[in-house]
Amino acid sequence: MAPAEHSSRQYEQDLEAIRSRVLQMGGLVEKQFYDAMNCFRTLNAQEAERIIAADDEVNQMEVSLDDACSHLIVKRQPAANDLRTVMATIKVITDLERVGDEATKIARAARAMQQRGLAPIEHEETVRIMADSAGRLLHNSLDAFARLDQKQATRLIVEDEKIDSEFRSVMRNVITFMMEDPRTISASLDTLWVAKAIERIGDHSKNIAEYVVYIVEGKDIRHTDYAVTQQGVV
């Protein structure tokens, strides 16, 4: 076996090991988000504390994976497409850590509501529907990353607009609710805080889908209408 071939094979093995750990991290933050939304529904302060504590594991995984990627670059010195894949993977890791942060914010809001004796306002169901949309986008974006499915990733990017629209609807409704009954202001503000966290999770999930396109096609499509123009193609 030629040295170059051996080096290439070892690089692929190292990169695949990192990708496997990234997907493990993705599964962890998916569960963190799901648990946080369930906590918001039940206002279980004990569960909120567990979710908040679990964020330490996500943070540690980010540091460990960043270190593994840095070592891979130094040791294997990837070029062109290979380097692009590693750099995009680092960005995916960052977005996953931020999803964990947003899930923690939801758990903190639920804990605060429970401590102040507040009950979720009547828009809790609308927020749950919004969370379901964000959860599907996160899951499917990770699936597209696992399979490097550029077509699926492109379809997913435009779905974030649906979540943004749902957030704007929740915001309008909750503000109207507060104006009509000032007694609900405190719970309404917590609900808006949760809705904003969900909207941000949608943004981070869209970012992951965009990185898949970058890995496969070499195109940086952030802040462009690439996905919209491709809808009739994919």
C-alpha cells in the first residue's frame, strides 16, 4: 500500500469517528430540547434542574470535538474538499452546543414559572406546535448531515421560515393577551422567552442543513436565497 493511500484511509477513519461523535452530540441535544419542552408543559422544577445540569455534558462534548478536529487538521493536513468538511463539521458542533443552550433557557423559564407559582398561558399549545416544527427540522438536518444528503438539506432550509412565521404569530397573540389582561404579563413574558428559544433552535438547525450543502457542493449559501431557487430542482 502506498503511503498516500494509507494516509487517506486513516484520515477517513479519523473523520468518520468525529462525525459519529457529532451525531451522538446531536442526539443528546435533541433529547435535551424534547425534555425542556415537556418541562415547560409540566413546570417540573426538579426536571428543569436535571436539564440545566445536562448542559455541562454538551459543553464538554463541544470542547472535546473541537480539539479532535484541530488535531485532525494538524496531523493529517487535509486540503481542498477534506479541509472544507472538517471546517463545516466544527461549525455544526458549535450550532449543536447553542441548541443545548437554548434548551437550557427553556428549562430555566419553566423553573422560574414554577417558583413564582405561574401557570402556562393559553398559548402553550401554539408554542408546542412551534416546538414540534423546530424538533423535526433539527432531527432531519442531523439526518442530512449523517448521510451528506444535499437534496434533503436544501429542502429543509426553507422550512425555517415556517418556524419564524409561527414565532411572529405567537408574539402577536401573546402581546395582545398581555394588553387585555395585565395579570398575565409575567407568564406571557416567560412564554415569549421560550418561543424565542425555539425560534433560535430552528435557526441553528437550518445552519446545519446549510453546512451540508457547503460540504457537498462547496457553496457557502448563508444569507442567500439558494434554497428557494433550488426548490423546483431538488
